Amino acid sequence: MKPIRSNELDFWNDFVDQKFRDKQDDINTELSQKAQEVSDKTQDAFVKKCGVEGDLKECEKLYQKYTHFKTTKKEKELELFKDYANALEIVLEKLQRLSKSRNWSCSFGSNDDMEPEDIRRKLRDCNYDEAYRVAEKKHAVYNNLKRIKESCKVSIHTGADIKDVVSTLSYEMQKAQIGLDIPNILLGLPRK
């Protein structure tokens, strides 16, 4: 008797394993096909047998309502956003024209991300700018400040006597509500 060698032993073990694996795969495929045929024929009966047919129909009906709502919600959302974007465009166009004509520092360019509160915030800034300009126009000292300063500069550079220059400066600066606190004794002016 000739004993089996180790390499022959490995070969025959692998050979047998492979053949049985192939046969098992064939059988699994055959079983799967038969199970699918039976399952297709008995699906409705199986659902009834499990006792969930009514519940499943209700679930399907509610799911259809849910998907319909999702679809119409998106459509409604797009419709509402389109309406908002159109109204926003009208407002921004009007404000952009006003911004140019009234020389506002704010710009109202087209921007779909802009919200009404953003517009109100910009309008508050523009309102403040206009109120500042009105206050500026009405403020007598502000409007005369440049002229008064020029008058003071001219007085200083006239080459006149110091007493006359300081007296003129004091008079002009009082117009601008600026006090000139130089003691009269230092200038040789009479005491009050």
C-alpha cells in the first residue's frame, strides 16, 4: 500500500471542498427560485395571515397623503418665495432710486437673501443721515464756523496791535461759542 502524500492530500481536500461548494450554490439557487415562485403566488394570503392587511392599507393611504403634502408644500413654498422676491425687487428698485437722488450712503442693490428687517435697518441709517443733514443746516454756529475761523486767522495775520488782535479774536470766538480765557492784565487791557 502506497500512502497519500501531503500535496496530494491538500489537492483532494480542496477539490472535494470546491465540488461540494459548487453543488451547494446550485441547490441554493434552485431553492431560491422555488421560494420566489411560491412567495409571489401567496403574498396577499401571507399578508392576511399576518393580520396586518387593514393596517398596511391605512399606512399606504397616509403615506400617499404625506408625499402629496410634501410635493404641494414645496410648490407652495416656491410660489410664496417668488411672490416675496417680486415684491422685494419693487421695494429695492424704489429705494435704490431714492438712494441715488438723496445721496444716501446705503445701497439697496438686488439681493434675494435680504429680509424686510434688513431693509428697515438700512432705512434707519438713511433716516439718521437725513436728520443729521437737517440739524446741520439749522445749526447757526456750525454753518458759520468756517467763516468765523477764517476771520480769526485774518485778524492774527494783519500785523495789528496785540490788544486789537486779541480783542477781535475774543469777539469772533464768542460768536462760535468758544471762550478765550486770557487774563486782561497780561494783555494790558483794562480790568472789567
